[in-house]
Amino acid sequence: MPNTYPSPTALPTPTVTSGASIQVCGINPTRAGLYVFNPSSANTLWIAPLGTTAAVAGVGCIAIQPLQGQMFGPPGTPPWTNGMNAIFSAGSGNICLLEYSY
């Protein structure tokens, strides 16, 4: 079933901290891609797919530098339907997730 909202859709996210890895979005089989933006001006965001604990410099984790973003899914990779875990290198704050649907 197609999404009734124009793509992309902003996803609500919990506050990400440096204390523990948390799930920031779930699995969505109709998702084409996911854009993750780190609005922090000082702290690196570390993200990992569900099933992998997000950790600073952790295996399977990707760093998103302050005020930078990363696209998961087309055009460079297959659709990203998996969820994400996240942790900050220090401090805490919100992140921005934009979901692209078919």
C-alpha cells in the first residue's frame, strides 16, 4: 500500500544520549530510504542497524559528524527497510530522520 503522505516524512525520534544505545526508528518494509541528520554542533552521532548495538567507534557503526547527514538507500545502495539504533559520542539531543517511501 503506498504512503498517503508525500515523501519524505519526518519521523519522531527519542532523545539520543551518550549513555546507551537506543532505537530511533523501526523496520518499515515500504521504506525506500532513510536520511539521518546530526544537528549537534559538537557531538558525533553513531548509528547502527537494528540488531547491532550503537557504540562510539563500534563494529558495524557509522559516524555522522556534527551538522552532517547520511542517506541510507537509493541511489547508492538498495532500499533501507531496517530500523536504526543510535548513540552520541558525548552529551545528548535530538536527531533528524527523514523517511522516503515508495
